[in-house]
Amino acid sequence: MREIVVTAQRREERAQDVPISISAFSTERLEQMNVSQPQDLYGTVPSLVVGTQGGASRDVQSYSIRGQSTGFLSSPAVALYMNEVPLPSAITLNLQGGPGMMVDLENIQVLSGPQGTLFGRNTTGGAVLFVPRKPTNELEGHVEGRIGNYDLRGVEGVLNVPVVDDKLMVRVVGAYQDREGYTRDLVWNKGRDDVHWYSGRIGVTLRPTERLENYLMAYGAKSSNNGAGHIHKGFNIPGLQGVGFCADPPASPIPGLGVSCDVYRRQTEVAEEAGPRKTRHSVDGFSKISMWGVTNTTSLDLTDELTLRNIVSFQKLKVNYASDQDGTPLQQYELNQNAPNPDGPVAGLTEYGLPLFGYINAQEQLDLPRDYLKQFTEEIQVQGNMLEDRLTFTAGFFHFNAKPAGMWGSAAVNYCPAQFTGACVYSLSNSGVSNKSNALYAQGTLDFGAFAPSLEALRLTAGYRYTWDTIRGFNRTWDPDVTAGTADCLIGGLTPGEVPLDQVERCTYRASLKSKAPTWNVGLDYKPVDQLMVYAKVSRGYKAGGFNTVAVRPETQTFDPEKLTTYEAGFKSDWYLADMPVRLNIAYYYSDYTNIHRPTGDYNPVTGAAGAKIASASASIQGFEAEAMIRPTTWLEIGGSLSHTDADYKVFQEVVFAPTQACNGLVAPGGLADFACRPFQFVTPWIYSVNATLTLPVPEQLGEASLYVSYSHVNEQATAPMASTATEPGSILEGYGLLNASLSWNGIAGSSVDAVVFVNNLTNKLYRVSNSNGFNDLLTWTTLYGEPRMYGLKLRYRFGN
């Protein structure tokens, strides 16, 4: 069986020896699977859900494990790490890290369950570890090119140089990928859902003595594309009638405001006629993500038993995008995140570089990003290995500080009547959020064989962490009125209503939140025989609260942390069925989840302002996960995974400000609505996958050839926290299955050339991956479809050792 060395407990171990649920993918497996983005892992990892989670940009992909996910405005429930350091995460988008990160990796590890006692960020759902290949003491590398349909073009290069034998080693990595979009925008005559990114990384290992090693890694990645191809699905005609935007006979449209509702219906008819791979946007959308960082890890062996490590990092993340969230030439719901810079003149609308009338189409004068963060982390730890390897421990201090690197901004047009398309006033916004966290932690594993030989196979693992979090933020949102020289404060500012246009800072509100909590885990594992480990553990998770940039009431400007307690038991085994090696790992878990972050609309009855808040709920989640592998012959290996997640709300009640159909019936404005019967957001109840690797009978002098085939199936997934399909069309994403394959030929004819032919979504399955969920509040809805059949060829030339 393939053995992957993982760092799930901050030290190198076989994955089969780690008493937690973990899925690990080697470089070779990632290449076989043609993994280049987070979405590619969906369906292959038990209990893992990956998607845009309703984000306006397809580049925004988030991880959810066992029902814990990144919600609107909240910190990640599943943290992503590169070289043991958490990647920067956006605030107003469900984004952590960026495109182009899955290049030249040693492996990817997906850890399920709370990870608060060893890793930097406190999380409730888990962690995903990107482990880069470090420099080796060999002169080696490769150059790879790829081509494929939709004009796929890609280049990757790696060079490893031992500058000073076993003392100074350098590894340089660079990659580029470009691909046409598979959704055609008929208005702008360009492809949406395209790919265009490049990334680079350099790693330097310095080993001046046998006891001292320093690893410095610097990376950068940049993505720029035409944005997501939102496909229009419909308008909420009764809702539009209710606000006077349209009317049907015998009623007449409101003069100067309303039109016939057939105007809206016709837009939906045209979208249906165009089909799922064509759209018509009023905004020329785009997505831009840039990030870079430097991490440095120093390890000093104080003695043969103690190692002192220091891990320090500095990273930056900038995110900007524009999108048409109604998917039509109308301006019902437009997001243009190239916002005006408040450091410039604010006397009039035209001085922002915007015309008084006309579409707002990502003009270059609008230069503020949606999120722009700089992040600093510092971690110092001591690792010990005592009692003849029977006691291992790690203890340390972690500091995290993420804050704005500059002003953030946005511009949006919502609820623009069809009659005024191109002439509606849009809202402007500035905001900024900072997060600071400090933690002390310790975790150790004791093998009871230290006390008696008969207890050699019994181990106790226990860990404890205490965390202090501080979150601060501000927001101001306003509608400019050039003619009157005023601005309307929209989001719960200190001075709601009209203010002079050059005094929009009076629309600002600020808030802060401090929280602290202990997290812990304790577990036992036992090996009754050499290749079987059974384990049981209980762990406590905690995720910090946050600042609400769209609050309309003082009491909703911040929201409290989530907490989770998980009980888990399982086994990991390697054995033989006749002469066939078999691997079988199974785990069961039960989680008690409280104060779950759930976004919902909000209303201020005093000012009349509408916004959003982060509601809280409690739930119980249970499920099981299984992974298996068997090798019937030396030339065939079969593997697969299966998971079931059963999540049910226990308490989920909120005051509503409009007539709402809830679990307790139709609730009048001001009433308490019960949403506990709603399906749990971002959970796929059943996920299974099957894969096979077939070694082909190629003569040894011609190289090594293999065929890899995989099929993964995911169940339906709920995307809206409070809605049902009756109240929010499309909120339940239908289940689907994908068939992928790759044919590899390494060392072609004894050369240093490798070739891979790959195809993803072999059957060209049409499936949805996201829903806008704006039918009730924004009176329209759109969806995003997954990739069609993608195929191509990769050629790699290897050199050196």
C-alpha cells in the first residue's frame, strides 16, 4: 500500500498511525486526479464540501467539513495552511488563499474535526494542509507544458539546486495557466468562467550545523479573469409587483416607475432559450486576486530529545471583482467592486470617475479592492521526544494579526426598476476589519509501554489551548445625490439620513468584540495487533466571532463565537485477504454545535434601513466516514470512500420583519419564526467515490504506463440557511456524479519525458455548483454551473536526479 508521511500532529508520521480522521493525497495522486483548484477535491474526500457558497466570483471557493463552513463575514471553520502557516482569508468573501497554490506539493492533507490545540487558527471543522516540496540535496527539476480544449495552455517549471552540499539548497517553482471561459456572454462577446493565473515560489534550506536548520519560503500568485458566468433563472414577479416595479392587467404600471411584468418575464424566456452555457450581463464582470507571502521556519535541536522551532510569516491578499447577479441586461442586482477611493475628492459623483447615468462597468478610475489584508503570524514551539520515544509533545505560543492593508470599497446597484436601467443611483461603501488572536497551547502523546511492556500498544493523547481574540471594524454606506450635494446614509450610521456629500464619514459606525475560550482534546488509541489501530477521542472547537459590515442596528454590529464539541471513534487497519493487501479505515462522530453563524436579512424600524445580521443556531451533527483500498494483483489497485453526514438544527429562531413562511407557519412582521426544520446549509448527506489504477503491460524499456479512472458522486446540498425550495428556488443543489480519467506514460521509451492524457467530467454532465439565493430579498435568482468536459495533454521533461 502507498504510505504517505503526514504532519497532522506537527511531526512526521505515517497517516495510518495518526488517531484522527485524515485524507492525504501524494503528488502522484494529485497529478492523476488532475487537481488544480479546491473544487476538484469535492467528492473525493469524506464529509468534504467545496464550492463558491453563493459568492459572486467563481475564484472564491470555500471548504466545509462535517457541516462546519465559512459563513458570510465570519472566519474560516476549515483553515487552510501552507507550510504550517494559515493562508490569509478575506472578510466580505468566503475566500482563503488564491488560485495557483496547488503546484509542486509534497502532499495535501485534509483533517476532519476541531484542530484547536496544535494549529494556528482555532477551527471547528478542520484543516487543509498544503505541504510544499522542500529543497533536496540533488540537482533536479522539470519543465511541463499542457494543452487542452477551451484553449487550455499551461506551463510549469521546477529547479532544485544544492548550492552547498547538504548545507544550502534552493528550490524554485513557477507556473502559469490560461483557459477560455465555457459560459459565453452574448452582450460583451467574451467567455465567463475562464482561467488566467500565474504563481511562483522559492524555497531556501540552510543547514549550517547538524542541529540547526532554517527553511525560508516566499511565494506569490495572481489571478485575473472575466468573472463568473451567472445564469439567470427567474424574477420574483409578485415581489416586483409589491414594490411597484411592474404590474399585470387589470392593474396599470405606476407612471414613471413600473412597467408591464412581461418585460421581466421576457428576460427569463430569453435566458431559457439561450441555455446554461450562455448569459447576458449588464456589467462587464471580472475577478482579480493577488497574494504573496514569506514564511520562515527555524529548527534548533537543543538536545537529542528537545527541539525549538520558530515559525514567522507575513502575507498579503487583495481581492476585487465585479459581477451581474441577476444575469440579464436589467440592473436588478449588480455588484461592481471597483469602488471610488475616499482619499480623492468627494464633492460630486463625476469626480469619482463615474457618469451620472449609464452602466457602471469596472472602470479603471475605480480602484478600491473589495478586501485588502496584510497578515502577520509568529509561532514559537518546543517539541519533545522522551522516554525512548514513548512520550512526544508540542507546546508553544501563537500570535495572529490580520488587518487592512488599505481602504476597502464597493459599489452596487440593487432594485433598479427596468424602466431606469442604466440610470439608477448606486450605493457606495467603505469598510475595514481587523482580527488579532493570541494563544498558548500544548499537546502530548504518552505510550503506556513506558510503565509496563504489556501496555506497549496503548497511547493517550491530550491537548489544551487557551485563545484570546480581538476583532475591530468599521463601515460606511451611502447613496450619493450629486444634484442635491448630499448623501443618504444607508447602513445604520451614527448620523442616519442625509449628510453633505463631502461629509460621508458621518455615515460611519465602528464596533469591536473581545472573546476568549479554552479548547481541548483527549483520546486513547490501541493496537491489539500490529496493523490495526482503534481509537476514541473527544475534542472542543471554537471559532471567533466577527464584525458585521452591513449592520443596521447597534446590537447586530458584532456576533459571538461558535463552539463545537465532537466525539469520535474509529479504526485504521491494514491486512490481507488471501494474498491481496487491504486497507480499511472507518470513523464515527457526533458533534454538539452551538451559536452557529447564519446570515439573514435585518431591518431597522427607526431609520427604515435594510441590511443583514449574523443569526445564531444550535444543532447536532453525526455521521460516519470510510476509506478503503485493495490490490487484487500487482497491476491493479482499487480504492474508494464513503461518508454520511446527518445534521439537524435543535434551535433556530429569529424575529422577522416581513411576512415569512417558516416551520411554525406564516409568521407576521415582528414575530418569532422557527427555522429548525430547514435543511442544514452546505452539507452533502452522502458522498462516495470509487477509483482504480491499472498498470498497463508495457515493456520495461518503453517506460511505465498506467490508467487511472475515478467516479465520485455527491448528494443534494442545501445552500440557504433559512429557505426551502418553495420560498427560495434553486437553493437545493441537485446531486450529481462525475467520471474522470487519466492515462500516464512515464519515461517514454527510456527517456526523461512523461506524458499524461486527462479528461474530467468524461460524460459532459451538466450540474449546478452554486445558487445566488436572492429570490426573496433581491427579487431575482441566478445559478452557476460546473465545468463541462475538460480534456488535455501534459508533457513533462525531467532532468537531474
